[in-house]
Amino acid sequence: MGRRALQLKSVWDPIQLLQAFAEHGIRPKHAQKIWSFLIRHPAAHWNDVPDLPKAATRLLDEQFSKFTTRVVECQNSGDGETTKLLLELQDGLQIEAVIMHYDTTARFAQEEGTDATLDEPPCSSAASCADSVATGAGTLGGRGHRRATLCVSSQVGCQMGCTFCATGTMGLKGNLTAGEIVEQLVHANSISKIRNIVFMGMGEPLNNYEAVRAAIASMVDPTQWGLSPQRVTVSTVGVVNRVKQLGQDLPGIGLALSLHAPNQELRIQIVPSAKAYHIDKLIESVAAYQHLSKQRIFVEYVLLAGVNDGAEHAHQLGALLSGLKVLLNLIPWNPVLAAKEAHDYSAPSQDSILQFQSIVRTHYQVPTTVRQEKGQDISGACGQLALEKAAAARKGGLGGSRDVPAGAGA
């Protein structure tokens, strides 16, 4: 991976802006003032911020931009539940962010006095399940509400090489800056009020730790975006030392583990980067994180027919997770653009899915859901749209929609 040469700095980047202000003797409170004002007034410019020192304005004009990314394509799924944003960075690289819209108002009684407490339906995507973990969903009172969850990218491509994943076949093109991560939220918030954020897009968040940490700090800062830490979830393949550090640096942030296998040997086949982190050490780090955060851990498991979906795998997985407070999301594999370049996987049968779920639930009391994909008509998983655009460019044509890959991202 070559180091990205970037000319402009994002005003949304806390690392770069605070460093520049410190170098020029400008108090950090003015950075907070800028962010707060621009969030409350999306159409405004820093020149509109009241009582901003001239030195700060001059520095911003010379070195910074309100946006270092631009939306080059916005796709909405036919059911209106998913919006896919294709963003171009200043060096021409492209990333993706996905907004998932949820509306529970229609599920509540229309007449006054009717009991309006209903159980949540099974999670319909990785993000919605992470949303359920973050918000403590189970039952909802009142009349319901509309909410939106944003799935953000942390890198261009990914070096973890998960064999089922569209992003994994791209390789790592570069790390995103904290500003480029926050700008995904800025763009998405102009479309729908974002209530929850999941780092389940392109890249391994914990391999771009400092930028991700700074971006999350901005998201949960009460003077900025003001999201509750419980409404932000970081998904990781399992960078053990960073899992521990995340729990110390950002207490209360949700954690999602992309596991995909119940033992070390099989996990290395599916997730090659697992060679660096033994599954036992990984589970220990997750347990330590849970001890710090006091939260339930979200576990993702892509089911691959004849590979990791057998009854013996279900028993192994149940035993592995039985000591943790987790929500397990089973993800039936779907064909992806890059699948032929990776492994000849096939989707599990409905019977094997239900058997797997039953074993883990019944024998090991692990709460388990089965994902139902969102946004399949718009290549709704991160990495796929960028791959399709790249393939179309090579062929000189237009990319068409494909099935959504299961477990794209971390």
C-alpha cells in the first residue's frame, strides 16, 4: 500500500485541525465552535462562524476544505429501505457508505388506547442487528419512530483477505483520514437523520486505529454530533491488541466480531489474516472488552455450504461463545462479483441454516438471528459497487447490479 498524497485537509478532521491550530497558536475551543456551528447549519461556511479569529479563518482558507470527498452516485433501493452512497476522495479513490432506514411507526396501533408494545422483528442486516445491540432493542413502547443507521468505511479496500468478501478481493489501497470518515456522516445526515453508526463498511477499522478513534470521538462528543457511545459499533476481524485498546480509549462503544469459523484451522482458511491472532486469544480479548464495556458483543458468522455450516461446527461455535454475552448473526452466503476470483463457495440450504441456528440456541443458549439482506437491487454491501464501477471502467461500459455479498467489510 502506497502512502496517499493528499493536498487538502478536511475541516472535519479533528487530528489535522487541532494540530494546525496548535501550530499557529489558535485555541482548540475555536475548532469545537466551528464543528458545532457547521453541524447546526449544514449550508454554512467557516466564514459564517461568529467570533472566529482572523488567524483561524486565514489558516482554514489556506489549508482546509469543508469537504475533501464528494458524492458521485446515490442509489436508493426499490423498497426505500437502503441508500447507497459512492464517494470519491480527492485522490480519485472511491469508497462507499450505506444508509439503512427503519420505520416502526406502521407497526403500532392506529387507534388511541391500543396496546402499542411490540417485539422487534429479527434483524434484517448486519447494521440492523448492531443497531439492536446498541439501542438495547427488544420491546418498543409508544407509537414507534423512524431511524437511520449509517454503515461507514474506514479504508479503501482491505488487507484482511476474507475469502467470501467483495472488499477483501480489492486489496488495501489506503487508509482514510479521520476527516474522510466523518464526512461520510456529514453527507448521510443531509439525506436522513443518522441515529446509529456501524463501522461495517470497507476496510478493517482497527488497522486504521488512530483515524477511527478520532472520528468516533467526534461522533460521540456532546458538543458535536452527540451520539451515545452505545449507538456506535465497530466491526473487526479481530486485531487483538487493538480490541483491548478500543475498550480503554472509547468505553461504551459497541463491538462486532467477524468470526466466521468455530476453530483456528478453519478460520485461517476463510479469514487468512487469522494466522496472526489465534482464536483463543481473540476470544480472550473480546471477553476483556466485554468486561470493560458491560455490553453484549455482536458476532457475525457467514454460513458457507459444506465448509462451516455443519452440525459439528454449530456445536463448536456454541461452546466457544457460551461464556460470553453475545448476539450471533448468521449470514447465509450470497454470490458476489469477486467470488469467482476467490473461492467456489455456495449458499447453505434452508434446512442447514435452521439446524445450525437451533443447535446454537437450544444447546448453548446463544441468542441467534439469521440475516435477511437489504439493498440487493443496489449492490447494497460495501465494496461491491466500487468493484462494479472499476470493472465497468475496464470494459468501457456500465456496471450492473449484482447480489449483495454476505459479510462485506470487516
